[in-house]
Amino acid sequence: MPGATDQYVYLQITRGVAKRDHAFPKDTAPTVFATSSPLPPIPETFATQGITAITLEDIRWKYCHIKAIALLPNILLRQEAIDRGATEAILIRDGSVTEGAASNLFIIKNNTVITPPKGPLLLPGITRDLILELAQAHGIASREAAISEGELRAADEIWLTSSTKEIMPVTTLDGVTVSGGKPGPVWVRMTALFQDYKHKLRSGTHV
């Protein structure tokens, strides 16, 4: 339709209106709230310059796989990254990398795409899952595996992913250049596959 733009949909469900009490109320209808908003275009600088990230201690609770509205730790971590001139914070817990403050994490080592496995310490993402599917479908080596802080810093490429920002190549981590300071070749290929997938969905040719 004329003037139509890509939209992102946000769906929020709460347990509903009830007497204030920490215990679950019985026979209460849930409240469902949804919004649809224009999806901002991906900045062109992602493809030409990449983004800057910093590492921070993962201070969140131990049920990060639950998508809840209690996001204060994520907000504080993301804001610290912004205050320090970075786009995103990459979180580390007990020596292992979990994810970004508002994104999932991938590293590339020896042309293999690696991301931490699903579990209580990270929130799975749609874009994360799609990247793994595309890698498998197009013969790109990939696996889910724990990533140590040392492996993060030694990675050939680092990506951060989300539904609204897609695949962000990290070209500076804690002030150190990654991938020669520009998006790497595996990122270039994966982004092309990702955009082709989107095009086929829009055109109705995706099977």
C-alpha cells in the first residue's frame, strides 16, 4: 500500500489486574498490550565502519531467558556503554561471554560462526536463530558453544544481533581494533543472505 513502511510489533502480556500481592492471583484475565511502530532503517555506517563495543560484568539475575519488563540491569549496562562512547555492552559472567545488553552475540573464528548456547543466562533472539538457519542452509560452518573472554578477544569477527538492528559488526572492542577495523568477509556474506531472505519474504517467494 502507498506510504507503507516496515514495522516492528511489540507484544506485552501481564498477569492482569488484581489485588496487589506477590502470589499469583487466581482466575485473573491477563492484560495483552501490543503496538506497531515504523522500523528505523539500519544505519549505513554499520556496513562501512561497524560499531564500537565494550565489555562489562553481567550483573543481571539468573533467569535471563525469561523475557520480562524488569530490565533495569540491561538499561544500566547499555547506558554505561553509551556514556563511554560505545554502541553496545558485551556481557561477561564468570569468565564466559553471554550476550549484549540488548542483543545476541556471535564470534567468527577460522570461518566458523559461533554463538553461546541457549540457557538461563541469555535471552534467545529471532535474528540469532535465523542466522544459524541461514548458515546451515548455505554451507557456512556454525555451532553453539560457550565462548570465553579470551576467545572473544581473539575472534576474527564479532557480531551483535537483534530484530531491529539486524547484524551489527563490532570493529572496536574495549578500544582494540577487531577484523582490521572494518566488517569482515563472513559478515558481508551473512548480511547478503539475510537481506535476500527478507526480500523473498516480502515478495512471497520464500519457501
